[in-house]
Amino acid sequence: MGRYSQKLEEVKKLIGRLQKETPEQIAAFHGFMEAVEKPGAMDAKAKELVNVALAVAAQCEWCIALHVKGALDSGASRAEVIDAAMQAVLMHGGPALMYMTPVEEALDEFGGT
């Protein structure tokens, strides 16, 4: 299992534990997430690309794994994911630039072409 597949497993395990420990809060968060991620003015691919940029700006490798995979699964190309991530670099500067490394690694692992 690759590094970013492992990150996705860690997210899944965390959510599973929290569903047992704080079911009401996780259910509310999950419901909100589903409502926000549902296609509306933007389609799923566009929303995932925005999420990639936000994940880079937040410097969250778990979020990067989740949203790079989501963007690819929604039909985004490697170039689109990189372009979205670079928007975070523009707005967040050097620290975000360093998080292009996990974006590229996740793209490589998940087969982004």
C-alpha cells in the first residue's frame, strides 16, 4: 500500500472511531459534507479541484490524499490537479509550494495522467 493510500485508510479508521465515540457530531458533519459536495453550480470535478487547492493551503496531507483521489475519480487530469494546487501556492506562498510534493506523490500513486 502506498503512502497516500495509507493516508486514506487512516481517514477511514478515524471516521470509524469517531462514529462510535461521537455519532451525532460525525453524522451532522457527514450530512453537511454530502450537501456541500453535491453537484450544484459547480460539478463534482470542479469542487474536488477547489478542495485540492484548499488542502494544499491547509497543509493537510490526509486532505491532499482524499481530494487528489476524488479529483481523479471525478475525471480531472494530472494537469488540472497541479493547476488547482498551484492556485494555493499563489495565494499561500512558499509553504504551499512545498506541499506540491505530496500532491505529485498522490497523483503518481493514484495514477493521475
